[in-house]
Amino acid sequence: MTERDETRLWIAQRVSAAVLALFVAVHLVTMIVAVKGGLNAADILGRTRGSATWALFYALFVLAVAVHAPIGLRNIAAEWLQWRGPGANRCCVAIGSFLLMLGWYAVVSVIV
Amino acid sequence: MATQKPEQANLDVAVWRGGADGGYRNYLVPRQDAQTVLDVVTWIQRKLDPTLAYRFACRVGMCGSCAMTVNGKSRWTCRTHVAKVLAHDRLQIGPLANLPIVRDLVTDMREFFDKWARAKGQFAPTATRRDDFARVAPVTTGRRRIDAAIECIGCGICYASCDVVRWNPAYLGPAALNRAWTLQNDVRDGDKEARLRAVSGDAGCHACHTLASCTELCPKQLSPTASIAGLKRATVRAALKGVL
């Protein structure tokens, strides 16, 4: 990767971290306030289904996670496992895509 | 200042001997008032074992050549009093970490200084000898940033204390990046874009995790951490403008 690409990845990780700082706080407070009798999919969907606001909130939340996590994993792979290069990059892109797919799949349930 | 009375007549000193596969050897050294770690090493070399290899020059904290690992932390030994670092009446003195050991307490500093060059630590003049002196007002932001970072003596303590250097041997390290930061703020320098590219990426400022060991241990009380943060901001601005 070029210095330009690395710098852009660094910016993406910092921006996504700033987004996550806000979104994780909202997410945790909501969970603590809303969850009364255990955490299950039916209860969650009962509260959120049809809400464009929550769908948008979690769509962005998932996107931020899918950007932030693989960049961090790439750094950990490089520094702790000495694993760098195209193989490590592809693996991290795959993990990010998987997180995005899982997360947005859940968000679709809120919309539909 | 070491004003306290020595509590014992002798110091128990373990000194690294040999190369990377060497080990610590113990010596008994007479305790003295206001004794520095460099005094201890010199006493061993002159009185006990003349084959001990170590490096020093000025003895007054200017040249940056006597840095060693003392009781687990990198320090300039000429300005480190024994009283300050003594742990359970013992001293352990080793070579700087993150650098190849030549022999005993001497490390190979080539990679450390090569990284200064790789970070474009050379001043790139924009004027000729026929031009007048540049007048840089002390109150300007750039000059203040330079003043805060310029007194580096190249001792390598920050480099030896940096976990990121240990994890990523290509990482330029705090001293080289600190040097680059001073040049980025020098209005007379003409190579700023190329230098920003040199300090970006996996081996550059973006690899820094802001652990701040460099800032904690810098004997000149500089903050390479702040300089690296400045480089990060500068690279982001350059990237957003499309010049990086």
C-alpha cells in the first residue's frame, strides 16, 4: 500500500472511532434503559420495527464497525503476528465485509 | 541532587557482557556520594575489567552517546545519579533496547540514524549564500513548535523505549519523526511535501499508538509524542487537500 492509502486508512479509522464513541454510548444507554426482561430478538424488534430512525442509526453503526474493526485487526496482525501484505489485507477486508453483511442483515429486519 | 548518604559501602552491579547472546555479570563497586551511573561503569572498566566496552564523550548531557538501559529503563547515564535509580541496592546496566548489540554496552546506532535520513531529516534550503539571513520571529507558531522540539541530542533513549519500534522494526521512531516535525515547521525548508510522504504510512507517524514512553523518558524533556501528533494532523490536512 502507498503512503497515501495508509494515511487514508488511518483517517478512516479515526473518523469511524469518533462515530463509534457517540453511537456506542447511545446503544449502551438504550440497552440499559429499554431492556427489562432479558435480551431477545423478538423484544428488540418489537421496540424498533418500522422505525426509520433506529434503522438509520444502526445502519451507520454497523458501517462504522465494519470500517473500524478490520483496520484495527490489520494493525494487530502487523504488530503482534508480523503478518503484513496482501494476504493480511484481504483477510481484514473479508472480516469487515462479514461484519457489514451480518449487521446490515439485522438492520433489514428492523425495516421490513 | 544526590544529597543522601550512601547506605552501603558497595553497590551490587550487574552489567551486560558480550553480544546479543551474552549475559549479565556481577561486580562490586564502591558507593560514593553524587555518583552517576556512568561513574559506576567507568570504575568497573578502569579498576575491574578493562575489556568492558561502553560509549561516552561529553559527560555533561550534551552529546547523547552514553545512553544505556538502567534497571529496565533507558537513561542517559552521565546525568543519572545512582541514588535516583537504585532498586534494592542493586543496579542492572545493559545496552539500549531495539538496537543491535555490538558488544557489552555498545549498540549499533546506524539504523537509528538511517531512519532520520529516511524521514527526510535533512534541511532542504530554499535560499542561496547570496540571500540575506531569513528572519524568523520567535513568536510565530512554527518557530515555537521548533523551539519545543529542537533540543534533541540523538541519544536514542526514545527509540529504545518505544514499543512500536519493537513491534514494527521499519517504524521510523520518535526521534526521526520529531526531527521531521521541526523541519515541517521551518519556513526556510523547501521539501515539506516529500517529507510528509516519507513520514506517512505503516512505518511513519500513523504507526504511533501515543503510548508516550518516549516523552516520559526523554532526558531533554521533549515530547516526540506531540511532534508525531503534529505530523498526523499535517498528513491529514495534506491528504484532504489531495497533495499527499
